[in-house]
Amino acid sequence: MYHQIILTMSLLLGFLHVAAAHCMVHEIHPRSFTLPCLLLNETSSSPSAAGVVRSWSGWRREHGVAETNPSLLMDEESFLCCLWSNNNASCSLYSANMQARMLIPSEMSISASQERDSNWNIECWVEGKLDLLVCSLQFPKFHMRLDMKVHLLYAVSELSLGDTSTSSLKRTALAAQCNCSEYGKCECHVPSPRLNHTYVMWLKTVIGVTPLWSPLMSVKPIDIVKPEPPLNVRLEMTERGQVKICWSEPVPMPYPLRCEVNISGNSDQNGWQVVQVALNTSLDIDNMLLDSSSFAQVRCKSHCGPGFWSEWSTLYNLNVGAEVLYFPTKILTSVGSNVSFHCIYKNKTQSVASKKIVWWLNLAEEIPESQYTLVNDRVSKVTLFNLKATKPRGSFFYNALYCCHQNRECHHRYAELYVVDVNINIKCETDGYLTKMTCRWSANPNALLLGSSLQLRYHRSKIYCSNFPSTPPESEVKECHFQRNHSYECTFQPVFLLSGYTMWIELKHSLGTLESSPTCVVPADVVKPLPPSSIKAEITRNDGLLNVSWTNPVFTNDDLKFQIRYAVNREELTWELYEVLSVPTRSAVIEVQLCVEYIVQIRCRALDGLGYWSNWSRSAYAAVKDIQAPLHGPEFWRTVTEDPATGQKNVTLLWKPLMKNHSLCSVSRYVIKHQTSENTSWSEYVDNGTTCSFPWTESTHTITILAVNSIGASSVNFNLTLSQQMSTVNAVQSLIAYPVNSTCVILTWTLSPQIYVITSFIIEWRNLNKEEEMKWVQVPPNISKYYIYDHFILIEKYRFSLYPVFAAGVGKSRATDQFSKDK
């Protein structure tokens, strides 16, 4: 099969070489035509002109046609070409160097009816979608055999036929697909035709081994277009009640169309009235046609150039289409606007008077009569005010408006009202380098109509903005990029700082175009400055204030205001805000909590409030450092143990770490000072820890503990005197423990009459069932009840001890290991 195609193409190119070099070309018009078939010598791929002439000469003798000059016909540099029609055959002789042009009939004219079976009837057209060139062929019946093969060959040129030499067609030919039926008819399809190019075509059929050829044909596809029939034939009305037939072009065409409208009083072909319509897709008609059974059809063709008429559109019943008419049938509008609808209502065969028409919204809400207007005796008008956005109802994004009879009889047809919220806020900001302006806006996709598109339009004036911005007649579209959260971002770069940019959002839909309210922006007024830099933060010595300093950003003047936010540096930041107006020192002092690390950031904006706050600066950290010597030394207590064998007493001092607000802000070491009754003294140092032990051998031993940091040692400190004599003084008469719950125990006591002044009490407690450390607390001397908060297991045994502390030493303790139930 592949070798057969190659052989066929080779033979065709040979024929094309001879025929195109010597023969004129038949131009195809938008109608059917007839061409002869020629028998060529199969023994040569490039048959001689003489053989063809002999065939023609023999044909003429058979039909009694006078001979012409044989020497002229036998010239090897000439070629005889023939064109047949239904009534005659015409031939002319041309030389190879002539330009191609349409074949002009010679004086020879003979009857072709005697050889009708030798004719090929052809009609070519371009489908309405402009994607296929079709040639329909009708052959003599005796040609139609199972072994018959049909080929349509063609070459494409950008030049017109008059500018093309026939010898230039020696290029590669293309073959179109041809399909034949058993009724002597074939169709050949040329896909994707180039509408304004010249196609030179010729036909070859092979019956058995006998080839038959057609003369060359040429066509511009744009000249033989057969449009698709019009669609959506319908009735519409104007606001004054004029009814018109309307239709739609099924496929956009590269040229205007003219149409014919066929109107009749019944569905058969008798009594049709054809009306020419130029360049329009509507035709006003007499309203009287709506009261009878009338039908309409529409067809179209090229308005100026050649081409075929389309098929007639589907038959349309005017009487049915006129039952109810709206103007307009659909309205797209914005929130807050007012709109009006008109209608004509027909009850069966009679038009309803406009005063008897009522309006309903979604068949659920009757519109008040005060919103009706009687345009004339047949047309009713309703106006809807201050519209709200349409809420989607399933797949419906509109409100249905029904024109009904006052007896509440409504037709199923309705008008559609689309109300879209286009109150879109556009926010712009100019970057801190003053090189570009970025504008952002967002739209709720659920509130937009399917198939709608949004774009930002703008106009730049030379300087500033007007007080009342309006949409200018000239504008440009700005490219915007879709962001997350259904927002868009558009960048103007370069930007003119003092120009006024008027901008708005345009919503485009097949129903119309809506615009948001315009806003005008001067880039210099919407600057977002760069954040301050070189941020420093530190805690001042002695007073513990937060001192913050910074450098102003570039491309700004000194007319700035600042916000400082600061927070304790921990996992969850709780920011506090401190505002500073323009200051020449570019610093601020803030009172803060002592002895904690702070994180600090700063931002700025224009002092007059125009523009935006900058981003927050990089963080600066105010590290914790000592601001003063500790306010006092730690509270401490002691435990005394005695070796039963030697009677040696050992004292262990216990103290609690100072809080930061007392240590201001840290403690690097503790100094334990000793003073004995033998008038000896010494000091010990504890760097890490809160305990210290020493032997007690003197009758009295006084201890003082100092806290030390990088600033110095505490000047106010607690003393504790250990006295053998005072340890026997029994000042506490009773001690009772009352359990409140598992976290609280109340301790009460009474004192014995005495001559010593108590300076404080020490309460000790521990769980006797577990090996736990003793816990203690110092309480004032002027109370006799104290609430101890701890985790208590009330079924276990605890010991509570109360020590009176005197200036001269620690007295004898009173203890209890029982909880009392009575308070």
C-alpha cells in the first residue's frame, strides 16, 4: 500500500509538472460545476502533450467537430486544456511561460450532453467552523466499481492565482482523504484550510488500471465558506414594546454576514415572506404576527464577498415565543443600584393589558404596586431600588423576576437579576526605597458569577489626586498576580511619587461589565518606611530602666514617630507598647520589671500619620545584669546535732536564695561571718549552695550571712545567736495543729509569761513516715496563728515545732505530732 501511494504521488507530480506548466486553471466559485475527465497514457509518468491532443482530436472527430490547425495543436511547447460545462466544452492553447489565470472559453462550443457520462459534477465549500474544506464529487454510474480509487491532490500558495506561474506548482503535492458511496458520490476532506491562501487542486480516479484526470482548479477557501445555520432564534422586545426576531451567529466569522429572515403564517412553505437583513442579528416585526400562528427561519452568508448560504435555522414558532417577553431578559448590576424591567404578557392568544400585570420576585415575594409604571397599554415596567447582593441558591446565582397576570397566573419564563458586590477595597503601599508601589485587593469567589473575570484598571495623572475621584475615559489594565486567600497583588515599577493613580476593579462577564468605586492614590502618601536599624537595648545601672536606642531608616526625614514593643524574653512573649514622637536623640527610657531579660523591637511611620507603619525591626536583647548590691542578706535557720559519744555539737546553717528583686539581680557568693563569746571572729565563703556547717563549742555564737553580687555586698543582714543558756528558756506554753485539707494546716500557740523579748518565731515541720528534709519558715513575733501551705497526707504522721527567737539566742522549742480535730 505504501509503495502504491509513492507511485501514485510520483505520477501525479509528473502530471502536475506538465499540466501546470502548459495549462490554465479553472477558478472554483460557490456553486456546483462540471469538469471533463481526461485519459492519459499510463506508460509514462510525464505524458506528452501530443498524446493528449490526439485524444482530444479523436473525440472531436467522433462528434463531428471541425478540425483546427493540426500544426498548432502538435507543438510540443504547447498544451491543450479543456473546461466542460453542462452545455459546452471550451478549449484553448497556451504556452508554458504564461502566467496562470482563469481559463477563458474559446470559440469552440459543442454539445456536452452526448457525453454526459464522461463528466465530473463537483461542488466545494468550507464548513462553517472554518476547519474543513469539502469537495463533493458525482461520477458517471459506469465509473462506480469496487476497484475505483479517488484522489484529490492539492498545492497551497500564499500568492493569488494571477501572481503565480504555473511552473511554480512543481512543489510537493498533498493528498486529501476521499470517501465514496455506492451511489456514485464521493467526498474529499482538506483539514484546517488556510482561508486566504490559494489552493490549486486536481482530481484523479483509477478504475482498474485506467487513470482519469481533471483539469487544474483553484480556489481561495474564504470565497466558498458555508456558514453554520444561525442559533437561538428567539423573540425579544424593546422598552417601548417593539417586538423583534433575534438570532446568534454560531461561530465567529472573519467577515460580516448578511441574513435572510423567512416569515410565514403557517408551518408549510406556502406564503413565506423573505426579508433581507444586513449586518444585524435582529429584525423588528409587526406585533400582529404574535396573535396568529406564525413561524420564522433565518439563514446567513458573507455580506460582501462570495460564499454559500447557510442552511435555514430550526423553525421557530412566533406565537409560542411571545407568551411572555422581558426587556431586558437578564441584568447584571452592582450592590446599591436601581434597575428596571419591562414585560409583555400574553394570556393564551390575547395580550394582557399592562394595568393587569403584577410582578413577583422568586415567586415568593410580590413587588409593591408603587414600583410599577405603565409604559403603554401593553408594556408594564417595574423598578427595584437599592439592591442587595444576590445570594447563591444551589446552582442559581440570580433572582428570578416573574411578570404575571393579576389573577396570579404566571408563565414559567422569567427575567434574571444578577447583583454582585463590587465594593472592593484597594490598598497600596510604596516600599521604603521609594522605587515601587504594590497594590493589593481581594474578592470573595463565592460572590462572583461563574465565568466572570476581574482586572485592575488605572489612570495616572501628572500630579496629586482630585478631591472626588471618578473613572477617567482613558485607562490601562495592570497585570495582577493571584495570591493566597483569594487576594491579588499588582506592582507599579517605576513609580511616580507625586502623581495621582486613579484605580478601580473591573468585573467582566458575558452579561456586562461592572466597576468598583474608583480610588486615587499618591505614592508619596502611602510609603511604608524601612524599619529602624542598629537597635540597642540595655538595663541602666542603679535605677534598672530599659534604655533603647536606634538609627532612623534611610529615605526618611526626622518627622517620624516610633513604637517600641518589649517583652520578657521567654517562650510565650507578652508584648507591651511604648510610643515615642520625633526625638533628636533617637532613644527612649522605659520603666520595666527588674532583673529579667527583655527583647525589644521598633517600628516607625510618618509623624503626620500618612502611609503605614514599617515592619518591626530586628530584635535586640537587654541582658540581665546587676544594678545594685543586694538589698539584704538571706533569711536563715540552723539545725543542731550532737554526737552522743563525745558530746560535740555541730550546727548546719540553712538559708533560702534571695529573690531577684532583692538580690538586684544576682548573687555570686554568700559570706558567713562568725562572732563568738571568746571575742573571736572569722568569715566563710559559699559560692554555690545554701548550707554551711561548723562545730559549736562556745557558750554563745553569733552568725551573720551577707549576699554579694558584682556591685557589692548587702548592707542589711539577718543575725542569729546560738546560746547555751537561752536554749533552755521555755517561752511557748502550747502548740496545736489543725488540718484544713491536704494543702493547708493551721498552727496556733500560746506563750508563757516571760521577761525576754521575742524577735521572731521559726516553725519546723516534717513527715515522720518518710525520710524528708525538714522544712521551715520564719514568722513575725506578734502573731499566734499561722497557715502552713504544703502537700500533706493527713493519714500520715507529721511533727510541727515552734522555736521562739530572742536577741540573745534561740529558746526552747514546743513540738506536736498530732492533728487536733477541734478548733
